[in-house]
Amino acid sequence: MDTPNRADMAPRRRRTGRRILAAVALLVVVAAWYLFGYEPRYGGSLVKRPSRTLVFAHRGFGVHAPDNSLYAVERALEAGMDGVDVDGQLTRDGEVVIFHDLSVDRLTSDTGRVQRKTLKEMLALDLGPKYRPGLRGAPVRTFEDFVRTVKGRGILMVELKVTGLKRTGMEERAVAVIRQHDAYDDVILSSFNPVVLYRLKRLDPRIRTALIFMDTNWNPELVAEIKPGDLVNLPWPLRQEFIRRAVRKLVRPDLLSINHQVDEGVIDRLIAKGWPSFIWTPDDEAEIRRALSKRPYGIISDQPIRARQLRQ
């Protein structure tokens, strides 16, 4: 029996090597297409479809009460809102408080960053006077206070503001409060930061999460109202739909919170795929009507009373 010589074996090895490289390249192409190009139907099980589009009040009660105050939330619920959208931040001593800006300057008479203040210092601040001179009795309150107030009366959506990848302990504290009050059906935790949502699901898969996104960075309205030092840029990748498509597969949020200025085709496609989607913040009548016509899961508006009237 003849033994293959080295001259015969070399072409075989080259052919085998080319086949392996071709197979690897094909796998990479298929994986990239699946991650970045393919949009499967929504497969979550924690969100029940409402009989009609929900109306949430943005920042507590939109333009009708002090920003992110429990005072606002109580009045929003009394006005018949289905839920409220607010913002959560971590104090220096590890408690989650509800407050929008990274600094307290614009909304209160104090100055400085929320993360550098203690819980006691934050609870001493009143959001009323900056909203309307003479209005008092709208103090900053904890996430737990909001859970107690909203539970059984509506849905509380809280954006957890974590700007980097480093652990802060906010996710752990928020999950602990929801567990303590058995508020899984009453609370949605949202974030622009997909790492936050990933951590929440690792801590407790029963937590309902929402990925917030937009196509642009800061819009003129936000730039005008936020202290320049508090502006946190939304990374370019998270403004690209093909990358968000991969993020949704990897993080598996339960809902989406989509800015109303996101490409209309993207919004329509996600709703058609079954994603429970909130549209934020349509505020004038034309914007609200357009958002409602898409039959999303919900809308989040600074004009929630008008939005509720138009939904009727």
C-alpha cells in the first residue's frame, strides 16, 4: 500500500483549511444576521395585554404638578391615570429616591448632585416652590414611598439612572423593595442602560423591565431645561436600531419605552412584532393622536389629561 507523500498531503490540508474557514465565516455571517438583522416576535410572558392603550403621566403628573413628586403622583391617580412615570437615583448612603435631574439645583432651593447627598438631606427638599411660588408640601420621597402609594391603584414605572457600567447597588435596593411589598405587578423598572436591565433580571427574573431608547442624543427641549453639567450623552450604538435589535435579544426586556421621534417604521415594526411598547412623550394633540393610532401598550405624556380625553 502506497503511503501519501508530503507533496500529496499539502493540497489536502489547504482544501480542509479553506473549508473550515468558509464554515466559520458562514457561522459568523448567520450569527451577525440573527443578532443585528432579524427581529423575532415578542416572546415575553410577564406583561398582560390591556384592553386599551394605557395613559401614563410623565414625571408624576406631567405639567400639572411638581416634577417627580409624590404630591403629583397622588393627583395623577386621583385623575384616573393608568400609571405614572418617574425617575430613580441613589443617594450617598444607598437609598433610592425619586428625582429627575442629576443635580437638585433646578427643581429645589438647594444645590449639588443627588449622589453626593444623604437620604436625610434629600428628604428635606421641597419640590413645590420651584414649580409654583408659595406651593409647599411636595417633598422628595423614596422609591419605597412611591411603591406604597401606587400599589393596587395603578402602575409605577421608574427609570433607574445609572450612567456607567459599574455596580452602584441601585438595582439590588430596587429589587429588595419590590420583593418586600410584593409589587411585581405594580412596578416596571426602566433604563436607557441595558446593563442595568440585565442585572435586574439576574437578581430576580420576575421583575418587569423596560428598555428606553431614542434615535437622537439630547433634543432642544431637554437641553434648555437641564443643567449643562447634568447632560449625559446617549452612546452612539444605543441610537442605532440594528444594535438595539441585538441588545433586545441579549437583555430580554419585558417592555419597550420608545421616544415618539424614533423612526416611525421602527415603532410600527416593533408593535407589529408584539412588543408591549410605550411611546413617550407625545404632548401636542397631533402627536398624541398619532401615537394612539398605532395602538401601543401605552403612552407617556406631559399632557396626560388631554391624552386620556383623546383616548376616550
